[in-house]
Amino acid sequence: MSTAASDPEALPATALPEGRAPSEARTRRIGRTEAIALAGLDGTPVVVEASANAGIPGIDIVGLPDAAVSESRKRIRAALHNMGVTIQTLRYTVSLAPGSVRKVGTGFDLAIAVAILEVEGCLDPAAVRGAVFCGELGLDGRVLPFPGVLPTVVSGMRAGFRRFVVPAGCAEEAGMVPGAQIVPAVSLADCAVTLGAKDIRPAPAEAVRPHPVRHAPRPQIHDLSEVQGQDDARFALEVAAAGGHHLLMMGAPGAGKTLIASCLPGILPPLDPPAAVEVMALRSLAGTLTREDTASALPPFETPHHRTTAAAMLGSSRPNMVGVFSRAHRGVLFMDEAPEFSRDVLEALREPVESGWCRVSRAWGSVTLPAEFQLVMAANPCPCGAGLGPDSACRCTPADKRRYRDRLSGPLLDRVDIRLEMLPVTPADVHAPIPRESSEEVARRVVRAREAQAARYADMPWSTNARAPGAWLRRAFAFSAAETRVLDRALETGALSMRGYDRVVRIAASIADLAGTERPGADELGAALLMRTQEG
């Protein structure tokens, strides 16, 4: 048996395509294309080089590829053969540079195949230069969708590229990026013809549509008009929406905590185009992007079960797995029965709540994903849930109640702006004749408040009161000693930390924005302090 036959990657020695002389095929030894290596939403430009040299026929891929990239040589060989291109009986070396960056996934297939076609003389290098190629290849040569097309285009635009050859089934997704020139490719042969190949005749084929990973359906969003009573909670929710503040609701079962939390996405402003692209990019990376998502500007709304692990919340197991924290980016993360979550999950909340980023470090390396969400937590007053009121049937001991509440650590609670204690709904609330404001009416006030903040923070790296540094707000508002007397007293007695002091100022700014005043005063600071220091 010959050496070539013993190599599993050996390529058959067959004639060159008609119309191309052997000397022409061997004058060009280097093919070069561009691709993007994703690590989270961040992408690194990758130069894909292919060279045909003497040796045992086959394909080698170097440059820190993972298993999926290494397997591409089998898919590419079959795709080239089935589209009628017979490559030379040489050893092909494919380099993915820089070699220090890990290459993950099947999205490099198209770039490698085009580089090999360039080596074979099928393509003019001038037609290939300046374009980013991304897509998985089927054995029949069709270009298949893969997770992460949208962040690939976003990263490529950031790196200075403008032209992107993508799977035809993902063209709508890729076209969400303003300024990007999207070239859809149904098959490798179709791509080659688009780039000017003369001797290739693409067979008719239909674009392959992506099949999103099955994901839990979006939780139902309720209208504020459905809420009975709970005027304080309604106002707290409006303030939280206006300033992007985190919220904790403590109350007995049936008080309306879950209902109120599910109203929050309905009163938040719709996502602006850059934020919508960022949210869609995360869904694309996770493989959960649907055509309905691309037409929606609603903020994300994530409601994980209390048995969800810390790894699922943060993201792990593979470099491009998006956790719950990042799926809630630019939206709402609602944690019902918050003390029932594991301690690892609750402590993992502290970094994204404070910084808006989620950093994951695993054996394969580290990745940072955006996780700037609005946290809403709901909790019962005790393990049995009946611990309010003099006639309560609660049988929990004081130690039980303390252990239950201590599951929400002090450092975490200190990062939650608004803490609300909700009393049970009364018959008077149920039968009140006063019509309740709808989410649409409240949303209009929230939008005006956000517009005021946009004007205030026009030249700043933050856009909402919840993200504004307390020191900056204190200088901007120049409070008098009389206005901050109550806050200073709370700080002196230990009822507030310095972080809590600044968060009270942020809440007061949101109250003033809702009221249409230029700056908060003593009344707003007092109301904000009450929201901050309720029993929780």
C-alpha cells in the first residue's frame, strides 16, 4: 500500500479542471483570506493562509484550532470534490494566524475553503482581499449557519472590515449591523462564482436556515393595570424603571411580587439600535436567535429557576456559552424566591450588578461578556412564607427567619438600590373603584425621565442614574447641609454605608426626573432614603 493511501487525509490524484494548465495551477502557492475568531462578543481578526507543497497528500490546520476547526479538513475535502473541483496531490498546510489565539467552532470552514481555491488558481486574489468569510460547509458544499454570525460581523466592522461573506440563511441577521456589506453565500460554488470564478458552475440549492437551540419561552409580561393596591410598590417600580435601579421585594405569598416584577419590562424604554444589536449578538452567540427576535426591540426578561447552577448563570463548559446573566443584558433579571438560590449564584451576582460585566475563567481560558441588567429579587419574609402580621400562621423560629434572610448577604443587599416590604392585598384594594394606570401611561413618564438623564449624562460613559458615580452626582447637585441632614444622620449611625449613601442620591435623582424637576431636594432625598432602608 502506498504512503498516500495509508493517510486518512490523503487526496486522490486526479486531473485538474478542464481549462486550467498544470503550470498555471502551480504558479500560485499561497492563498490568503480573512476570518474572525470569537471569544465571547470580542473577535480577533484571523489571517487564513493556505499553501500547497510537496509531501504526503492531505490537509494540515495549524494555529491553535479546536476539534471542530480541525475536523473542517474533512468537510472541505468533500465539499470541493462534490462541487467538481479536484485539488492537487500535494500537502496543504493551512495556517490560522495569530497562532496564540484559540480558534473555536465551525465558522472557519468557508475561509479555509476559499483560501484553498485561491491556491488552486480558481479565484483572483484581488477579489478575495478585504472580505471576511464565515460559515460552516456541508458535504454537498452548501454554506451552513453557525452560532455567532452577528458578533462576527460586529467584530469585523470594529476591526475595519466592511465586506462579509456569510451563510445566505444568516444574511438577515448579519444585515442588522449598519454599514456592513453583506454577501450571502448559498454554497461554496455560489461563493466562488460571486468572487469571479470562471470554471465553476454552482448547482441549484436553497439557503439553509438556522435552527435555534430550543430555549425557554419568554416569560409573560403583564400590565400595571392588573395590579391591585400596592401603591408603594407601583411607585417603586416606576422609580426603578426610570433610573435603572435594582429592586428587592419582600412580602408574603400572594402579595403580588411576581406580578409586579413581570410588569417592569413593559414600562422600560424600547432598546435603541446599538443596544438591540448587542442583545441580538448575544443571542446569536448562544444559538437562540430567532427571526422574531430580530424584529423586536423589547428588553430581555430572564426568570431563572432557583435550582439554576452558578455555571449556568455565569456561562461555562465551552468558550461561547452565554449564561443567564448575559442573556439578561440590557433587560431585566428576575430572581423569584431569591434566598432559595445557591450561595454561589447569589455571590456571583455581585460583580455584574456592580460593574455590568460577567467574567468567566475556565480551563480553556477566560472570556468577558456584558451583563448590564436590572436586577429584581423577590423573597418571602421567612421559610414558610407566612411571617407577616399578628395573626400569621407562621411557626418559624427567630433563628429560622434570621438564617433565611442571611442567605442574601450584606454586600449583595448593599448593591440593591430599592428595598420594598409588601403587605398582603386587602379587600379594599380589590374593590377600589379607582382605575389603575396602565403600563403605557407609566412608560411615557419613564421615557421622559430617561431623556432627562440622557441630556444630563450626554458626555459621560454612563446613561442612567443607577450607573452614575455618587461623587459626580453630589458635585453636580451641590446639596446643602440642610438637604442632606437626614442622610448624614443615617450615615453617622451606621444605617447607611457610603455606597448606600450614594445609592440614595441616585434614587432621589430618578424621583426628581419623574417629577420633571432639575435636581432633587430634601423631599426627594427623604423619599429615596425610605425606599432604601425599608426592612428587607
